[in-house]
Amino acid sequence: MVVRRLRSLSALSDPELELLRNLGDRRERHASGEELAAEGGLSGRPRFILSGWACRQRVLPDGRRQIFSFLLPGDGLGLSRRPALELSTTAALTALETVDAQPVLQAMQAGNAPGLGRALATLETLEQMLLFDHLVRLGRQTAYERVAHFLLELQRRLEIVGLGDDQRFPLPLTQEILADALGLSIVHVNRTLQQLRRERLIELRSGVAILLERERLANIADYRLPPPRSAPASPTPRRNGLEDSAQL
Amino acid sequence: MVVRRLRSLSALSDPELELLRNLGDRRERHASGEELAAEGGLSGRPRFILSGWACRQRVLPDGRRQIFSFLLPGDGLGLSRRPALELSTTAALTALETVDAQPVLQAMQAGNAPGLGRALATLETLEQMLLFDHLVRLGRQTAYERVAHFLLELQRRLEIVGLGDDQRFPLPLTQEILADALGLSIVHVNRTLQQLRRERLIELRSGVAILLERERLANIADYRLPPPRSAPASPTPRRNGLEDSAQL
DNA sequence: CGCTTCTTTGACGAGCCTCAAACTGAGTGG
DNA sequence: CCACTCAGTTTGAGGCTCGTCAAAGAAGCG
């Protein structure tokens, strides 16, 4: 999972791969709904996600909530060492399994992991790109476009780490969570999904999404995918990212 | 300007201050509307803004535009060395004056500018906080709240660098730019501003904004200011940040 | 089976957008 | 000094998108 994600960002040397594969101990499990860190920077507890979904969000005093980003298997939490402010909270959306990423950061600081350094730098850039995409969705797209764009983003991200294929992927989110991410009401998310289904663009049932017509969706949402960084991921036994125990 | 901004983030040693003050050469001027860098990372041309306003934005193929953030005097462009992707473009909103920030980055890499390192790290964190604030505005606030929140943010940021006081500040933006930042139509921005004026919460004329009732605005918009980092800025001869020649 | 959580549907209204046009102010040139 | 233009602001009318309220199904779970 993590190996796969980082390799998609930069070539890694054998010792670097070895380091990643040895991260296996120091695993941790978190229940759905658990708060992983009060701060945005998560300073001091850098981790990788092995399985499950989390999100970064802010809750307003009147109960409104805005989700900033989703964290999927292979993504990192708190990898950038920044002074922490109350930027956002990170919460597990499903049961979650993580590993300590500290050894990776140490190797980088010691200077003997240039590939990992590049990979993590690119990871940060990509995260920022996702934030920008999200701003465009919220600021300049209709509900219909937002949902389509968001589903395409998830499809792509999950395919990269080997969860799902080019049209099918796990989607363990309630419509309330979608609403809080996309800046819509639950009811309107529901109606929008129905419309996409009625038009045979997507299918959605029991935690699995299927993009029936990716091309048309991409046109609707003006979805442009990031330029590929390295060799495309090789086919892998399909997993849904929500198993009890996940690989690195 | 730059000195003031960075000092508000971290204590700086005398040599560090000296370094900043010697940045003066290698100034550059940019006309309003000019594109400063095609990429988000701006890699290779790190700069500080001495005077004028810029923004980071993305333009959709159908002409819609979303502004991600505003860059004010004292802010940096392309300071983080990230692999550049087509994340966003940076454009000057007014005539702009910048200086090369390369010497600062070099001193940091050489390891002999810990204060500057902290300052720039905090700067990045604050930038991300602004992005999150922006996401909340776009996703979960009404037009009325958005405008109020945004004006409060600008007031605070400009006060920190000594432009304007606790209720008055320069605002060289057209309503079209406001609309593209706040995810609204020009017409609706106009109506919202009128409402705020009618209710005697703000005044707006010829490039200057006045927040008549900051407290009430802050309540309306649920605006919470970031925790202060160091001593409050000392009073300074007021400037509007748009002069022909600006100080460091 | 009965609870809770999630999804779905309907009715209604408010917020915001679009279109269109008038108005203002700052140049620019005759 | 007066058209004239051009960018920006303001106003009105009308309509679509999306939110709110309410309640009825489904679906998971002990």
C-alpha cells in the first residue's frame, strides 16, 4: 500500500524499499470516528495509513462541518514538520490501521534516502493540488459537477494504490460525509447521486461505486488528471482497503 | 515589510535581520495583470512581495475562475521547494514590487539561520490555515458570512505588516475579483456589500475598506483569529502598500 | 424483532445566478 | 473643455439551484 503509493511518486532504491517494508511493527488500530490528532500538523506522530479512510475537517461552533480532504490507504498523516496550529482535526471515517512513519523521516534527515525525500515532497505537492481542486469544486462548480469531479478523484487515487480498477472502487462514505465535503446538504447530495444514476453515469451500492462512463463524467466535471510520474501501477490482486489487516 | 512579517512569526537574530535588509537589490517590478509564474511551486524563483497584491488562481476552460489565495506585501512566492505541477497560476492584481528571496533560502540550507527557518515554516502553516479558512467560507458559509469573514482576514493580515490599522485598510480589488475569490457572482457580491454598508458594518470607497464594527462582523462570520506568535507590531507610519517604492 | 442509522421522496421557500440596462468615474483625444 | 470610451458599480426582473422541514422507506445490528 504505502510502498505502492510512494513508488508511484519517485523511484526508490532497494534500501529504501527495505526500510518501508520493515515499518510493519508499530502498527496501530483506530476505531471509526476516533480523532487521530487535534492539530493539523500532527507534529510528533507521523504515520502512514495501511487501511481505512480518514479525513481532515473543521467543525464550526454551530455544528456545521467542512471536510478539507480525505486520507486513503497509502497516504500519510502529519508527515510535514510544521508548527502546529488549530488548523484542522483529523478523524477516522472507518476503522483504520496505521504504521509509524518516523523511521522514514529519520532516514530522510540523515540524508540517505533521496528517493523517499522526493516521494514525500511530491506527496505534499499532490496534497496541495487536491486542496486546490477542492476549492474549485466548492467555489465554481454546481452540485452535479462537484459530485462527478469528486468521484473521479477518488477513483484515480484508489486505483493508484491498487484498490479498485478503472471504474470500480470502494466508497465507504455516508451521504452526510459527502455533503460535508462538497459543501451541500444531505438531501441535495442524494438527489444529485440519483440523477447521475438515472443518467447511467454511475452505479452506487453498498459501499462500492462504479463509474460507468468515465469519459462523460470527466467532461461534465472538467476533470483533468495529474500527469503520470512513473510507470503505471502493475495489476495486483484487488483489495478493498478495509480488510482487517493490510499490507505495506 | 518583509522584515516585519517574518519577525511576527519568529524571533530573528541580528545577522538574520541584516541578511533580510540586504535583500534590497535584485528588485523587480511587475505590471498589474502580469503572470508571475505558470506553476504553483514557482520553483527556482523564490521572491518576497514588497508592495502590491497578487493572487494564486486557476482558470477553467469555460472562463470561470477560482482564486485560491491573495498574496500581500511581506508574503512570499514560491518559497517552498516542491516539484512543480500545474497547480495554479500566480498573477499580479496590482502593480507589484518583489525581491529575490534566494539568499534567505541559501542561508537556511547552510543551517545558519534557525530563526528564518522557523519563520518560513510558520509562514507555510499560516498559508495552509488561510486555505482551510477559504474552504470553510466556500463550502459552509453564506455570501454574507463569506464577505464579512474575508474582510476580517484581510484587515488582520494587512495590520500585521503595518498597512492600515485595526479597522481601516487598503482594498485594491474589483468586485469581480472578490466574486472569483468568494465563489459568488459579481452581482451578488455587490448586493452583499451594499447590505453590509446599509447595516453600518463596513464602509468602502475608492480602494479603502473600513470595518466599522469588527466585533459584530466577527460574530456574523465566526471569525477567529490565529493565536499571536510574538510581540504585537509596533505603530508605524501608515502606508498603503501600493506606493512606487516600498521598503523591506 | 426492534432499534438506530442511513437513504429516499415531496413540498416549499430562500439564496444566489443570469440577463439586461443604467449609472459612475477615469482616462483619452479631438 | 467637451464628447467619447472603457472598466467598474449599481439596480431590477425573473428563474433555477439548492436548502430546510418533514416523514416514509431500507438497511444494518444486537
